[in-house]
Amino acid sequence: MTDLTPEHSPTVDGAAASEIREGILRARAALRRDLPALLADRRARGKWACYSCDGRIAIGTDYTALIRECVNRGIPDAEFVIERVTSRAGSEEEEEIDSSFV
């Protein structure tokens, strides 16, 4: 097996895997930072929370609309997360999204 140097690391849309990881980690950290307030707000609980590395983008019931909002703002895939507002939101664990919610 060949060792990969940084310039040979896998990419997505031209971004190195380490850059993707950093953007997602920062977006999740922003979500975790706001999570206590989101959970305290009964209007936000159970809805989709969309966060970028810069903070909250939107909270809503339509997952696809949140993706469109990110695309319209020019936010790269590697720099935002969309998760349900639950006590597990923003965790490092990857969760499968139930397609019936999308």
C-alpha cells in the first residue's frame, strides 16, 4: 500500500479531506455552543438546525430548503451541518438521516 502525502490526499470538490473535516468540526462546535438555548426553545426542539463554521444559518422543518439556503449563500458542503435539534446534536457521531424526514 502506498502512503499518501498531503498533496495526494482524497478530495471532494477540490477540497482536501483535512479541510472538510475542519469545516464540519467548526460547524458542529457552533451548534453545540448554541444547543442549550435551542433545547430550551420549544419552537426549535425537533426541527432541523443548519450551522456553518461561522454560526447559525437557520432553523426549520424543511431539510431540503436548508440545503438550498446554504447553496444560495455559496457555503461549500464541507463547511456546514444540518442536524435535528436534540440532545445529541453536534456530536462527533455520524447519524443516518431517515429519508422520511427529508
